[in-house]
Amino acid sequence: MQRRNFLKLAGASAFTPLFSQFASAAESATSSVPDSWARQFAQAEETSPWARAYHSASKDLAGTAEVTGRFPAAVHGALYRNGPAVHELGGQRYHHWFDGDGMIQRFAIGGSEVGHIGKIVRTDKYQAESAAGKRLFAAFGTSFPDALAPNSPDSLNVANTSVMALNGELLALWEGGSAYRMDPLTLQTRGTKVWRDDLAAVPFSAHPRTDPDGTLWNFGISMADDTMVLYQIGKTGNLLKADAIRIPQISMVHDFAVTDRHLVFLLPPLVFDLDKFRQGSSYLDSHVWRPELGMRVLVIDKNDWNKRQWTALPAGFLFHVGNAWEDAQGVIRIDYIRTEGPEILFQETRDIMRGRFMRSALHHIAQVRIDTASGKASQQLLAIDSEFPRIDPRLTGYRHQYLYHASDSQAGRPGFGAVARTNMESGKTDKFSYGAECIVEEHLFVPEPGSAAGAAGWLLGTSLDLKKGVTRLSCFASDRLADGPVAQATLPYALPLGLHGNFVKG
Ligand SMILES: [Fe+2]
């Protein structure tokens, strides 16, 4: 990939003509009078306890949790989480959960003490809009007539999807632009991460994968010119390689997987339509569901990105992949969380922003088999309600027995009610139910130091207690979920419902 092409990906010449087309019938925020979405949501907060999860944050937070039980030494350190938090500004409420400016949470975990700080990421966009007192730019699922044309993808960067530590630095991750650098202790925003000069503002997705040797892999999608950028980063945070490949009719891709030899992408048939975008649809609404394409499967050789193999699965939608691994015969297995269609993205995660909820999408765990010799792929579905899949991180790219995930969608409100461990060989699930009054967020696996990869460890995650209006951090023995948490830390306030995070040992 030539330098000028990276510049084209990142620069104004590529994006201004595209993004300046934003226009819709959405209301313009020119005063602090609540718009119709803000009013509808405020009404819902009066009657629907779940709406608390999507209340807009307005300031940074700091507090001390009340702890019951004792957190094991293995989880002493910091749990970082990220999620959309600032949903309203100047009376304008965003129309999609994924639009909100990101807020990083830091739980400092000791044995019987847990402190918390939460800070809004001071992206360029957040700072410009805060100073103006109103939204200036369109977002993923919200457009409005007087939105400014962005200079680059980072003009729209809300840094709201995940957060990870890399070589002493904390990175707030989004998928449409740069990672944002944060101070790991204070959460002060330090600016965008530039991996190489010609990669400034090039998309860097929110689900990087780390090999057991510390090598980090990631990708970024540029819908503007059907391009996927691949990144290989050393364990000290140094960029080893980056290049771009062209993918005709490129899809919205949120996550991927690695094996010891390959990068594996599942492309749902949700394809960007430039004409719709030019006619004024939001970025989200410029995507078209094209099931005739199937779920395309792309396998790329880690050592030679020109060696690529394509196959397909039945059409379906996904956000998240659990893990992938391959055997000596070159058969790749990959687990992902599947819904039949993209309604969760177009309806559920949009309606909740105005206080409406119909029903949750039906999720399955899909187990895929890709035979690289024959070029064929097949899958079987486990009828287990699931999202936010995690594994023992030491097994990334290698055979895993257990998938840890949220489970049990609740009737009458969004979100999950249980945390679960599913044995991917037997299909058996163990779980702990937080109950109908709690929304379960991502729980991640923390190994017991010195234990073998795959051995039992700890599960660490948060939940939002809708009745008490507080966020709670829980720790479980990973092989005894049904016994309930060994320790819990309850904050004196509720956090905006978040997406993903990572743990850093203290
Ligand atoms: Fe995600």
C-alpha cells in the first residue's frame, strides 16, 4: 500500500465529499430545549426502570465502593471499561446507543477495597461540541441538517467501545477512527494514537486480538473505498506492519479472530451504499441488508497478507467472535454470536434511546468449521442466549473449552440477566442469574497466576441494579458460577451501561 493511499483513507479529500452529504429530517439542536427524543426518553424514565441504563452522563465521577466478601489476589489491579455515556447535549438526544461520547471507568481493586473513577474521553469532537454547547457533527446513527462536514474520521470519533492497556499506555477504542491515548491512573486524555505518520486517523477497530507471545493484531474498515487496513503490533506497542486490502462490497465488521496461522473475518451481508449516504441517510442507515451475499468468510495468512481464502456461511449478523483455532489438517474452528438479521442494530439499539422497547433479538452461539483444504465452511448453532463472549486470554488462537458470556435476555426490557460459562464441547452451560432487576454487562476471565492456560480462574464483571440505581462489580470463581460471587463492590451511583473492557494486574 502506497503512502498516498493511506493519506486518501484518512484525509479530507476522501471524507469531506462523503460526510458533507449528511442531511435528514432529524431536528436541529440550536437551543437547549429538549428535542422530541429527549422528551420521550425523559417520560420513559418516569415509568421504565431500565431507562436508567441509557441516562446521559454529564460529568466525571469518583467514588468508593462498599465491598462484601474479599476479592482474590488474582484480580487485584484495575478493571477498565468503556461505553457510550454522553447521549444528550444542548437538548439534542442521539438516536442510537452507539452514538454517545465514551466514558472510561477504572475500578481499582484491592482485597476489601474498591475505588472508582469515570472520565469522559476528551476527544476533539467532545471538546468542540462541549465548547459550542451543542452537537456539531453527525454520529453513527444520528444525522441532522446543519451538521459540519468532518475533516477526517476522527472528527466523528467518540472513543466509546472498548479500552485496553498496551505497554504502559491505555487506549480508548472506537472502530471508525483512531484509538485515544489515556493516562492509566488519572484517565486524562492525551490525544490520538498515531501508529505511523501516514496512518493518522485511519480506523483502528475496538476488538484487537493478542497472541500468547504478545503480538497484537487489529483491522480497520474504510467504507469510503471498500478497504480494510490490517495492523500487526509488537508486544512493546511498536507497529510491525500495516497494509490495506481492497474488499468489494465491504461489510460492517466489528470483530474478528486469530489462529496461530491466520486472521479470520466473518462479514455479515450489511453493505455500505454510497448512494444512500449521498442522499442524506445516516451512516448506519446507509447500510443495506443483502442476504444473497451470505456471511462471507475471509481467511488471511498472518505471514503473507496476499494469501487470502474466501468462503461463505448462510446469511446472518454478528457483532462478536469468541475465539478461533485450527488443527494440524488446517481446519479452522471459530465461535461467534449470531442473530438471523441486523434488527438489533437498526431497531433495538435505536428505540431504547427514546425509551421504547419491543423485544430482544434471539442470539445463538454459532460454532463454525472452515476446511481450508476444500474451501468449505459449515456451522452448527447452540440455542444458548449469549452476548459479550470472552475466553481465557492465554488461549487466544488456540483450542478453548469454555466461553464466558452474558445470557438470559429479560422479558419487557433490554439487556441480559445472567452471566454464564458454556462448555463448547458438551454444550452445557453453568450460570448465575442476577435477576430481572439487574442488567448484566460484560464479564471477563482473569487467570489465577501460575495456572495452566485453560485452568479455572476468576470472572470479573459489572451489572446495573435498576431498582437500587447502583452499579456493582462482582467476582466469581470461573468454575463455580452458580455459587454466586465471592466478592462484590457496590458503587454509590449508577454508571451508564457500557460495552467492553480489560483487566490489568496490579
Ligand atoms: Fe464489541
